[in-house]
Amino acid sequence: MDNMNISTHFKTLAKTAVIAASTLLVSACFLTNSDIDESVIASSGYSDISSVKVKAGSQAPDFTLLDADNKQVTLSSVLKDNHALLVFYRGEWCPFCIDSLESFEAALPELAKQGVRLIAISGDSTTTNQNSQRRFGQNYLFLSDPSVSVAKAWGFNKSDNLAHPAMYLIKQDGTVAWYYVSEDFKTRPSGKQMLAVAKKHL
């Protein structure tokens, strides 16, 4: 094999390697969170974190956070007109979180029929949440909690600036109808599963 053929051969191998690496990277991005066990939907909720204070049957403590437009939003104000589905996620940098939020798109119209408002809460800044709001649309309400004050008060903060993934379904009277909090950031209820939860527990 002459030098030109050798050079062409190695270029072809290099291109093949790049394509293979890109394919693996793309695959890794889409291998995100999986659904929770169906038995949890029928139960009153689940947590593998002993410090969790707010559980099914509890009154959800009120809170005030900034939305993507820098306006104050309280939980009690949302509950005046809707039940609330609180989705606590780590941030827009987390592919598992984004996959989880995307899973709600198809379920949102049915959740709305059940009178449920989705509230997505993370440590992201309001500027970052503006981007998230544009990406997902007005059916999502993004709230910023940079000090994870709600997670700390409710007992599921992982650190001073990061919360464990959690979901709380809260009735209009402020009662927690169902909850899910877990150390496993890859496994979360999907939008379809949360629709089933809403139909069962509201």
C-alpha cells in the first residue's frame, strides 16, 4: 500500500471513529430517565429519603418564588384556581430533567382538564428560566429557587444549592394528594404516569 493509500485509509478510519463516537454521545443523551414502578401510582406516594417532611395528607407549606418574568408567585395563589403539580428538578443542564419535563408535553392538555397546573421548580436563575419558558411554552410555569429554600423547608435538599428530584400533587385545599421524592435522579414519574396519578388521587 503506497503512502497516499495509507493516508486515505487512516482518514477513513478517523471519520468512522468520529461518527461512532457521535452516535454513542447522541444515544447517551436519549438514554435518560425511566418511569417509576406502577405500584407507586396506586399508593399515596414514595420517598427513599428519611428527611422528607411533607408527605401525602400533609398541608403543603406556602412559598413565594420568582417566575421567568421576575414576578412573585405563591403556591397559594396558584391553588386559588387549580390543583398544582410541583416538579422539582436539578436544572436545565441536566438531561434527565429536560427529558422528564418533555414527557409532560403530551399529558398537559389532559392534566388541564383535571384542573392541574404544572409548576417546574429548580435552582436555575430567572434568565435561564426565560429560555426554558420559551422552549416549553406557557403551559409550564417555571419558578426560580436558587437557594433551594422550598426543598430545604420540605426536607429533600441534596445540598445547599441542589434539590433531589421530586414531584408533589397538591389539591386546591393545600393537601398533598401524592408525592414522589428519590435519590435516584434517573428514574422519575413520566407525564403519562402523573396523569394517571391525578385521575386516581384527585
